[in-house]
Amino acid sequence: MNDLNANLSRIMIREGLRPAQLARLTGVQKSTLSQLASGRSEPRSSTIVKLAGALQCTTDELLGVKALEVSRPVLVFEIAQMVHEMGVEDVAAAHDAVSEIHEKGQSE
């Protein structure tokens, strides 16, 4: 699983947590944490969420998932392609949703 073992150890050190402390905070057994840190075991998604919460990091950081960086022109092109493929009613609904989001942003 994406760099979990290295990231788990690194983030534990960063947060100053020992395995026993992390086990208490998450309810995950210390032996399970050891298996995860060594790469001998794959965690359940619920365990990943518990660990990220206790380690004050995102699940993406824990798993080593990098955010997809897409330039604005690429996004605009992709959106234009999707709009082109949509029916008239869907385009109108999307426009209304964007307008609503924009109005909420203005009022905050």
C-alpha cells in the first residue's frame, strides 16, 4: 500500500508518539501497528482513518497519495468538454449550481 509503512513511522516521530501511545489513542493493537509499520500487513480503511485522526494528518499524507496538480487551462478545457456533452437541462442545472455556490461565497 503506497508508502504507508514509511509514512506511519515518519509521522509518529514528527508527532512525538510511541506505538503504545498511538495504540491507546486509536484502539488499534500495538502488534497491528508494528505489522503496519513494517509493511507486513494491510490496514482496513477504518484503521487508516483512526490513525490519521490520532496523528493529526490526512489519510492522503499517511498513504503517500499526492494531490493531482492540474493547470487551470486544462481544467477549463475538461469542463468545456463535459458541458459540450451535456443536455440543455443539465447545462441549466449546472449553471444554477455554480450561481448558488458563487452567491454563497459572496455572502461569507
